[in-house]
Amino acid sequence: MKKINDIDYERIATKVSCISIIINTFLSVFKLFAGIIGKSGSMLSDSIHSMSDVFSSIIVIIGVKLANKKADKEHQYGHERFECVVAIILSVSLIFIGGSIGISGIKNIISGNYKYLDIPSSFTLFVAIISVITKEGMFWYTKIAANKINSTSLMADAWHHRSDSLSSIGCFLGILASRLGFQIFDSIASIIICAFILKAGYEIFIDAVKKMIDQSCDDEIVLKIENIASSQDGVENVDMIRTRLFGNKIYIDLEISIDGNKNLKDADEIAQNVHNKIEEDMNFVKHCMIHINPA
């Protein structure tokens, strides 16, 4: 796997976010126009939701640039955790948006307001379909990029796109049911969409918090580290492995046993080979500290 350097990381994240800003700005204006002309309250709400994605993409760009800053005297381990802060902000905004949609749906059902909503035009159905296709495409495009560079904030932005796609599906179903005389389904769909968005927001929030409190890597990564280290010439045993997540990076503390009769120069060479191989083979490892024990 090709190792993603800081320049590639920032370039990919910025490119994806800029594309998101352009598409979401156009889409939100298009849906705002359709909501006003087509007399659809759900389409107007969906327009506001799309505009919130513009905000989230701008936040991602800022977060990536902050996280990509070089280590300095005040932050000697770097600034990667800024991206976790951005992810938390985006997850909270997702939860807020989802909660607002759900509360609005519940209020409409309890009060009976759904009975008095204007029946939207068929044009809004077409706009809703365009929105679903566009936002689902943006979700996959952003998600693939986020996985490629292991970006928490970009993944949060991807789920913002998915939430907008779900919102547009609900909008479509609500408009269709309204035109068939069942206005209450618009509010029911809003509550279902709320549950999906809240789930995504919660998962992003938990993932970001884990990366801020030095959580260990999963067993698969630890096993890979052990296999790489134990396969290097001169390593007789892997005694201890400690890992911690630091933003989108991984720190490793590793203890290995080698022949106790080897001189310092040979022992250091073995440790250096282990260090280099781990950082070469494992993407997103920021630093690997090796401690040598005599076998």
C-alpha cells in the first residue's frame, strides 16, 4: 500500500471538500427555488440541510489544515487531534440536524398540522430524485477518499452527504404521499430519517472521542505489527506491543528480544530495521519506538 504523506493527505481532503462545497451550494439553491415554486415545506427544509453540508465542508478544510501543521515547540507531537475536534463538531451538527427533523415530524403528527400543508407540485418530486442521486454519489466519493487517507473529519462529512440523501428520500416519499392525499407520511418519514442521522452522528462522535483519549488499535493491527517485527532478521521474540491512536495517526511502543551477546551497533541495526519495516509497510504509523531486551 502506498504511504500517504502529509501533502497528499491535505491535497485529497481539500479537493474533496471543495467539490462538496460547489455541489452543495448549487443543490441547496436549486432545492430552495423548487420548494418556493412547488409549495413544498419539506423541500425547503431539505434545502437548509444541504446548505449545512457547505458549512461542514468548510470546517473540514480548516480542520485538515490545522491537523497537518508541523510539530512546534508548543505541540511537539503534532496537531493531528485537531481533526478529531472537527469530527466532533460535525457529529454534533449531524445530531442537531437529525433531532430537528425528528422533533418537527413529531410535532406535526401530535398537532395535526400535516392536514393543512399545501400539496406540492410534481416538479418537487423530480428535484428530490436529483438530490438523492447526487448526494448518494457524493457520499461514496467522500467515503472512499476518507478511507484512503484515514480521515475522521472527511468520513464525518461523507455521512453528512448520506444524511442529506436520506432526507431527500424522505422528502420524495412525503411529497408523493401528500399528492396521493396522505400528508401524515411526510412527518413519519422525517422521524425515520431522524433515527438514521442520529445513529451516524453518534458513531462519528464516539470514533473521534476514542482517537482523542489514546485508545489502542484493534487486534488485527497489533497482530500485523507483531508479524512484521518477528519476521525481521535477528529478532528472537516480540515481548510487548503498545499502540495508541493520535488523530488519524498511530503511535507504537515495541519491545523485542535479540541475542544478548550482540554488540550495541548490531543491536541498533536490528532495531532500526524493525522500525523502518513497520513504518514502510503500515500506512498512518507516525512513529514506532523500539526497546531492545537481551534474549
